[in-house]
Amino acid sequence: MTCTTCRTPVHTQFASPGLVEAIVEGGLDPAGDPRWADSGAASASDYARWAGHLCGMACLRMALGTGAPTLFALRDGALKYDAYTEDADGVIKGLIYAPFARYVSEVHGLEAVVHRDLSPAGILEMLDEGRRVMASVHYGIRHPERPAPGRGGHLVLLTSRTADGAGVHFHNPSGTTAATRAAGLPLPVFERFFAGRGVSLPAAATTGA
């Protein structure tokens, strides 16, 4: 699927978009996703363990555009740069921005910039410059009509301003419907979920590695 307001493709962090709601809100075991192999995972168990952590890789895959590597190929690349780590108990940690930015810049030819203190106005400036922004938000952003449960912990890819200039278009890897996977929100609503940090990327990749 491709966003109607931009050329950036829309991908989810789960292989079957139609099952995202059942997985993230209904408790379905991702190992039951019949399309798990499309993700590039080595096994259904590998897919089930990692897919919920790969919102950042889904954002990167969207930013790389047509011909991008699979979700798990991107994960494998990020692991080589320590953009994800595991503790002694096997708990997955990440996405860690600095090594991720090095990975994206060195392997995929995208000049990735880490922003640890990012304002909504700063986001609009970068979008106006033609950059896209992987922004840290609460996953509850897929229900903007509800109070925000918190800020941060999930990544979405901001692609442009809304037509009125007062909001942002973004692609949400854990969106449960087409409307929440390629969404637009007024900036004050978006800000309720936004943690004030992220990674910006140029408008197009220089390589398809």
C-alpha cells in the first residue's frame, strides 16, 4: 500500500496487516500469523519474539522505499551495529538511536540524524526541508480520540504536513486499520503522545542496500 499524500510506502511491523489489531489489541500470538515468512524471519518463533519490537525497522523499510530489504534483514543489519541488545535474561532492548543512525547512514546511504530534544515546531521545520522523521510516540496514538496513556515507546514515520499546514501526516507500523496506518493529526493532538525525540532522514535513499 502507498500513502495517498506522499510516495512513501506503508508497511506494518507484522507481516499480515489484517491481523495487526488481533495481535496488538486482541492478544493473538504472532506465531500464528500465516505470512510470517514474508518478514524474512528465520522461523515463526523468531518472528513472534521480535516483530513487536521492530517498529523502527518498519519505519526504515518505509523510508527506503520500493525494493527495501525485508523487515528481518533490516533487523539483522541493525543488530550488527548494536542498535538492539539483549540483557542476561534475553530481554530485547532498543531501538538505540546512535548506533541505528550509524547503521542507516553507512549501510543504506541515508543521512540519519538523532534528535534527543525535538519540539513539534522542529518537526515541522524538518518536514518543510523535505526530511522525514521517525518520532517516538505512545502506541496509543492509533486511538487519538482517547486520552494519551503516555509518551514514547513506539516509533512512527512522519512524512509531511497536513494540507492545512497545521498538522502532520505519519505512517504507523502498528496501525490497526488503513486509516491509522497512514494517518494525519493536528499538531496539538500528536503532541499529547510525542516524547520529544526521534531520528530524521532525508526524503530519499541514495542506495537500496
